[in-house]
Amino acid sequence: MSRPEWLQNPWKQNPWFESVAVAQRRAQKRLPAPVYGALVAGSERGQTIADNQAAFARLGLLPHVAGHHADRTLTRTVLGHEVSLPVLISPTGVQAVHPDGEVAVARAANNRGTLMGLSNFASKSVEEVVEACPRTFFQMYWTGDRDVMVQRMQRAQKAGAVGLIATLDWSFSMGRDWGSPEIPEKVDLKTMVRMAPKVVTKPRWLYQFGRTGQVPDLTAPNLAAPGETTGPTFFGAYYEWMTTPPPSWDDVAWMRQTWGEISGTPFLLKGVARVDDAKRAVAAGVDAISVSNHGGNNLDGTPAAIRLLHPIAGAVGDQVEVLMDGGVRRGSDVVKALALGARAVLIGRAYLWGLAANGQAGVENVLDVLRGGIDSALLGLGLSSIDELTPETLLVPDDFHVS
Ligand SMILES: Cc1cc2nc3c(=O)[nH]c(=O)nc-3n(C[C@H](O)[C@H](O)[C@H](O)COP(=O)(O)O)c2cc1C
């Protein structure tokens, strides 16, 4: 039987990395400090972002010594699509990480048989991204008036998006105890000269952008007004968002219904942290929710997403698909989330580190690392499919679940 090339000797020094933590270290080395800092993100004192990962480490697994299964199944249907592993790409704006940005991520998602989530703040257009990964879900914040939102939904539908993600958990917190990275309004000559000391020490990053003849343009093409080719700057987009009155539950129901009329494809509400909100989401007609605290970037002090999952899955899991995101860095994290009731997980920083470390191949590498980790956990646990995961699979501390 022939082994894949990377398995000949996975520990040999090469562009392939063996864990998401290694990818993160490579990303830190390669990216200018402000770009790396923008991906680390977090808010206030950083409690939630730290807890998202730490909570996974509180859950245990008790392996069998024999009686394992030689074949193990990782496929599952999520939001009407069969995926080859229960890990989807969460939407993020990745402006300055890599010149191919979200298109590289989309190609990787497509090659590895999973779904792409594309942020409305992304650096690449929904048209280009759907071409790279036909199974793309377009994500929208509650920003602009209803007419503007309808136009954006129509554009996403016309481009071929197969679903909508509404992300509503954002409270515009501004301060971080460790200081926020500088993000320029636009990258013009003056900015390049001023920021040069932070980027000249990152030759690989400079070379990648230099080769394409582009500088990171920090605009949001998916928020362009009809008939315009360029979108607003990141700050222009943020200003529109900040000045839009926050949505009510009627607005959520409107958004769901409008997307249904425009596209007829699934609608996912991302950012649910409470059982009562999960029930309201069901009443608003959503098809799916993601239990999430925006990767620790929203309200600091929100418990780790994995601690919120089980009570929410218990309350609404028979009515809508329950996904989760936040803190997933390894295959065993995915196994733990599925055991606590998630149909699948979404990943954010994990693939951003892969993208920074090695472009499209780095994102594929991250998905392969997670696939290998899920498979290895199933093997150790003596299971033959992700469908066999239940809460009893895990060792769960008494005070773990919060609702
Ligand atoms: C740099 C960055 C940008 C993000 N941008 C968005 C976004 O535009 N829309 C969105 O719904 N979520 C956004 N998120 C949140 C992710 O979709 C996801 O909820 C989070 O990253 C999950 O946590 P993890 O990074 O620990 O996997 C962003 C997260 C990061 C780190």
C-alpha cells in the first residue's frame, strides 16, 4: 500500500506542519506584528479567548487498549451538504494575511471536501470565492438598512452562495489590556513608509505580496454599492456597522424569511450563547445555530463556547442543526464538541495560522491535521464513526456545563 508523501516521515523539516500550534508559531514568525496581532484579537482582559481553548483541556478521554475498529467514518451531512469531515470554515476577514486571502481558503475547503464561510468583511469577492468553492455560505452582520441588506443577499445568491450566516454577536468593545494592533485606513505610500520597520523584517510575507504586485488593500468588496467595483475601506464598513441600530428578534425573523425568499437555501444564526436565545432562534425560523462567542472577540467574560454547547444542544438540537465554534485547535477538540451535541464545528484562527504559514496548502494542512486527530481519537476510543460519539464518551467535570 502506498503512503501519502507527507507520511513518509512527517517529522522531517518541511513546509508541512504537524499541529495547529506549530502553524501558529510559523505565522507569528512570518507576519508583520500588527497583522499577527489582528488575528490573535480577543477583547478586554482576554478571559474568553483564553477559556475557549482551556475548557477543551478540562474534558478527558478514556481509551480502550484493544477491540478497535480498522475503518472509521468521519463524513456527515451538515446544512444539507455531505462533508468529508465535521469541520467547516468559519467566516473571517483575512485582508493582509496572504495575497490569495479567502480564495486560497476556499480552494482548500473545496479540495478537502468541506464548506466555506465567507465574511462580508472579506478581502475577496463572493463571486471569486464561490468559483473556488461552490459550497460557500455568505456571512452578514446586521449593517446598513434593509434595502442595502437585501441587495447584498441578492448579490450573494446570484454569485451562487448556498446559504447565509447571520452573525449578530458583536458589542463594539474597543480596548484590550495588551493594546490593539494598528490597522491603517488604507495602505498608501505614506502608510507603507511609516509601517516599513514592522514589515521589512518579514521577507516572506513581503515577497508573497510583492510577487502579485499588490499591497493589502484593506477594503471590503462584498459591501460595494450596486454598480461600484470597489467596496468601502474596512473602517468605512465598520462605521456603517456601528451606526446601524442593533437588530431585534423580529429583524432576525425578517432576515431569515428574506433570505428564504431570495435563495431558498439554509440560514445559520452564529453567536448563540444562551438557551433562551437558542429557543428564540428556533422561533425565528433558522435552520441552524452556531454556539459561539465570536472566538473571544465579543463580550469578554462569556464562558467558553464548548461549555455552553451541551445545554443548548439538549434544548433545541432536535429542531435545528447545532454547530459550535471557538477554541478548536485539534481533532480531539472536534470529537469533544461532537460528543456534547454539535453536528459539526467551525474553525477560525486554526486555518488563519495555516494560511499565514503556507497559503492554500497550509489551510489544507490544518484540515488534514484535524482529520488525523479526529480519526486517531475515534481509534483510541474504540469507535467506528463520529455518529457514535455521546456525552458518555467523555470525562466531564461536574461544573463544566453552563446555561
Ligand atoms: C481575525 C478574525 C476575524 C473574524 N472575522 C469574522 C467575521 O468577519 N465574521 C464572523 O462571523 N466572524 C468572524 N470571526 C469569528 C470567527 O468566525 C469564529 O467565530 C472564531 O474565530 C472561532 O474561534 P477560533 O478562532 O478560536 O476558532 C473572526 C475571527 C477572527 C480571529
